[in-house]
Amino acid sequence: MGATGDLTPELLARSVWSDEDMAAYEIPFKDVPFITIGGGIGSFVTVDYLRIAGVPASDIAVLSNIGHPWQTYEYLTRVSQIPRAERIRSDSSSRPDNIWGFPSYALTEAWRDKSVKHLLNVLTEPVFADFWTPRAGTVFEGLEREAARIGYQDMLVKCAVRMVRRREAGGYFVVGSPEGGPKRVVYRARYVHIAVGYPGLRFLPDLQHFRERYGDYEHVVNAYEPHEHVYEFLKTRPGTVIVRGSGIVASRVLQRLIDDREAHGLGTRIVHIFRTYVDGPHGPVFMRRRGGHGWAYQGFNYPKSVWGGQLKAQMRRLEGAERAALYKKMGGSGANTPWRRKWQRQLAAGRAGGWYETRKGTVDSVVPGAHGQLVSTVGGEEIRSNYIIDCTGLEADIAESRVLADLLEHGGAGRNPLGRLDVERHFEVRGTASGKGAVYASGTATLGGYFPGVDTFLGLQIAAQEIADDLARRGFCRRIGPVRSTAQWVRWLLNRPI
């Protein structure tokens, strides 16, 4: 066996590596006790908890291909028509930059705007006002402030992570390809955290087929990819847009189309296709949701009892099919969106004016038509449009992530009842233990586990707290008790570095 200085097919085929392997192949490695992979908000919140719990920055490495934690999230919100000035779907106290949740976003914006309207909104929601949600810009500014306070950039290593392999003596080897450096970098860690977000865009099969067959990536677009050209085209001439999907992104795309129509006097026609059409209130008696005209309405992603009430306690006791069934019950008809008074007035005006139409059914085919148009066939009816916007979401299989696919194949990881990564109640990936080391995961890749709200700000915080508590039990960091928590909150408030 000759030295190579790099990974070989022989080494890649093995699930457990040793220090002797690294020496024999002359692969250099660095020691860092804790590594988080992803570098998004999930990684950031976990690192924030550990720094507050007393872990020095030198004991943490963030392996990521993005430059700051909110970069991917800001990109997705911007292209899906939620720029910094608009409001996201999150409550006032869910602050990924502030583990205590106080002061809330509403209080922060009230102080900044020198207005009590935000506080009045929170006090009167949802009976006399829509649910209050923060501006995207407020969230990003808070994350930037906290990142600077905890020394996030000192822990960041720009690289694309390829895999996590168990170490024979316990712990793990994490392999990455750094930007502008050597071909390969290998870290030896005791604990690894994975928060890679959504593995990729999910396109509806017929739209994916159309794009691949006809090579047309301009007229059939996903709401999570740049598509400003659609709105610019509609400003130049009347046109028809088909919107597919019924979640928060679909509602934001519709609002953008209608806002442009009203602001510029456009002749835009919108045809909205619902695969599942909700015509009224729906769901079990104690999980009844408002609905109508195709939409399922819900203020936030999950009922409030998910965060600390009956549903949270119930979910932690369920296994297998019973857990999957409760997830399905909470999910109702599938996608949902918040009720917004302004938006309801816009859709009502569109229905009355005949320029906003809805269809129920499955699209049989999409083919090119005359004059650059698209022809969608729904239940035998042909609908012609200039553009189709797919708003069905970010739901690609976890195996599309290179790191997660390797963890499933070589790391001992398995899938939960919903097909995502199987984790314990403290978010350790089940089956991946290596000696005294542990692999943790948080975020959407773990949906289907013992805690439902994993793909939300508050869910990422709860996961981070569970992970930090488990690491404290293992002796890696201090437990954040009342005294330390209070002292650290004061430092946060005064923006004092850790």
C-alpha cells in the first residue's frame, strides 16, 4: 500500500477508519473537538448555545460553503418574494440570534420604529389583527450582530464537506474540499453536528419532464430559484401565469403578481391549480383549521402545543406508524398558509374581476404551444399560459445530500417513519455512535422524529438546547443554569463578546 496523500477507493469502501490509515496514506488531519456541518441557521444556533455554555471558539469548527449563516435563507426568501422589508412566517419570540427570546422581535421593532403598533398587534392577535411576524431584515440584522459577538467567522472554514466516517478509536473523521486551498482537508472530531438544510429543490414531475425534454428553464420556473424575469415580462404586456402549490410561497408569489398588477395597471391573468382543493374548515375536531377557495389556513407551521404542550409530550412517546399518523393528522390537507386580510381582499377582487381563476385537479401534461406559450392539460381542459411558477417547495430526498447519503450507507444512520434521518430525543443520529463520540443532526432532515417543529426557528433552538444539554451530560460543556443564563443574557443585551 503506497502513500497517496488523498482518499483512495479502498479507503472510501470502508466504513471505519483509523489513525494508522491516515498515516499510511499520508493524509494530514486537524483535531477539533466539535464540528458542525452546513453553516446555516441550524449550525449557527447550535454554535451559539455552545459558546454561551462556555465552549471556546478554538474547540469548534463550522464547515460550510457559505460565508454567513443567513446567506441561504436570505436567498430563498428573496427569490420567493420576501425581501428584507417584508415579513416572514415566524412568531415574535422565535429569535435564532437570542436563545432567551426576550426582547422579542415585536419589542425590537417597536423600539426601532418608535411605535406601539407592533405591541398592540401582538396583544390583539389573531382575533382583531393578523398574527404578527418579523421583517426578514430584522432577523438578518440580529443574526449578524450575534455572529460577530460569538466570533463566528473565527470558527468558519469554507469548504464542501464530502463525508463523515467513524474513527476506530472513537469519534469521527470529517472530510472536506476547501476553497482555494489543498484538495482535501480532514478533521478528527469527537462530536459532529449536521445541519445541511434542504437537500435541493423539488420540482413537480411533469414540470421537471418538460424542462428536461424541451430545455426550457425560462418559462417553467421554481419559486425558489431566480425568476424576476417573469414579473418584468408581465410589466411589458398582458400575460397569463399558472401558479401551482398552496403554501406560504404560493401566497407570496400571488401577492407579488397582484401587487404589480395594481401598482402598474397590468392585465395579468392568473390561473391557480390546486391538486388538493380545500373548500371550507377541515381537520379533526381539536385540530380544526380554517379553509376555503382551495386554501388551508394556519397561522404557523404547527399548533402551539408542539412547542411545550400536549402534542410535544405525546409525540415523544410515539414510535413508528403511530408517530407517522400523528404527523399526518397535524399536517391536515398538506400545505397551508397564514390568513392575511389584505391578501384575502386581493384574491376576492381577482375572483370578482375574472382575472384570478382556480382549478382543481392533476396536470396531465405540459407542452410548448404557439407563439412561445405553454399548454397545460388539466382534466381534459387545455390552459394556455406564458409562464408556470412551481411553488410546491423544498422537499428533495435526504439522500440527495452527499453527506447524508454517505451517513446512510457507511455511518449506521437510518430513516424515521417519514423517510428522514432517524434521531433520538436529544437529536443524536441513531446508530452512528463511535466510542464516546456522537453525531447529532437538526433541521428539516430530521422531520418525522420525536419533535415535529424541527424546520422552524424555534425548532432549531429546541434542538440546539437538547444537543447542548446532552453534551453537558458528556462533560463537553457547562450546563446553562439560571445564574449562567442570566449573566449571559446581560452580556447579550450589552453586546459584549463571549
